[in-house]
Amino acid sequence: FNLYRYEVESGETRQITHYKDWDVRWPSADADGQIVYELDGELHLYDTRGGEDRALSISVPTDAAASRPQPVNAADNIESHIVSPGGERVAIVARGDVFSVPVAYGVTRNLTHSSNAHDREVAWSSDGKRLAYVSDRSGEEELYVQAQDGGTPAQPLTADSRARYSSPRWSADDKRIAFADQTGRLYVIDVASKRQVVVAKDPAELALDYQWSPDGQFLSYSLNAGNGFSSVYQIGRASCRERV
């Protein structure tokens, strides 16, 4: 759809706009021969007197009350929580932030202050000193580790990821973290070196039942088989070979 000019006396029809990607819609004219119309979400003005066609720049003033920074009650938006190994504190994910909250005495700490990101999937280290969680603060979802007392900044363990991570679980010696993604992969990452290994790939949907042994040397997990049954596997610290 474009604008056309029709000469009443001669019966001649002439096309005056030549848009190919979007339709000219809802044209309306004034007494001076100016035609306003909508194109690709913008208002345009065609002046029949000089043949000028231009987009209109429109500024709509607003007090932007709904988009102003404002305090909110995060307690109304709790996603998950987990008690520390010693039972003194609770890690809470609320409204996209990670909090360390005392059970009885102490201060509540907002560890992430990330109103522009979604932090989730929080897990305590075995010694209760650190938290692992997933955050999209970089634009992609990565795994982070941070001291629960807020004394040090968050440390990213993964980079340039293209997956949705979930269910991080620390080994008993706090040297490694097991976690999964939406494609059915099970990972183990070394916290110090950031070396990441794909332990297994489930042909269907990975059961998030993987567990570390008490000494942190083995990881057990289950995988779906093609016949609809599940098999249990165990992997050792020194090897990436699966052992039934």
C-alpha cells in the first residue's frame, strides 16, 4: 500500500510514495494539502505542495513514575532458599538477588545487588563460607562463587556460555562443583583452576539426583536408557570414565 494522486480532470493516476517493506496506513489530510500517515510504527507527513515526504519526530512527555527506582519488598518474591551446613544462616533468592539471612542473630546481606540481572540456583559450600549461584549479569548465564559474608566480589567460574545452568552442588572438600544444563549435560568444574568437564549426557532429560560422596572423591548420578529404564553411574575424581 502506498499513496497515489488522482487527477480529476484528466483521470491520470500517479504513485507518490514507493515503500516496499511496509504499508502506508490511515492517511489523513488537512486543508493545506499535508497528508499524515503511519508507516512502520512512525507518523510520516507528505506535503503535496512540494512533494516532501518525511518522518515526524514526536516526543511524549511523561513523569515515568512506573520506571523510577523504588524500594520493593523482596520477601514477596522469594524464589528459593537453602539453609547453611551449620544452620546459622539461610541463603535466599528473592526478586533476582541472593541474600544471606541469619536464622537468629546477625545482619541480612544482599550479596548481588543486581536489579539488572537474574541471580538464581544458590548452593552453600560444605564449610558454609561460600555460595555458588547462576547469574545472567554478563548477558549470558554463568556460574559464580562468592563469599557469604560479602567480603569479596563474585568470581565467575564459567565464561561465554550458551546454556541454562541449574542445580550446582559442591563436593565435600569444596574443590569442585557439579551442575547441569537444559540439554541434559552433567558438568564438574574445578573451583581453583576453572577446568570444566562434561561428565555425562542424558539422552532424554537429566534427573537432577546427582550426589557427591562424603569424601568428595566420587559423584553418582543416573541416566535414562533407551528402554525407558534408568542406570546409576559413579565417576571418580581422578578419571572421567563412567563406571556402573
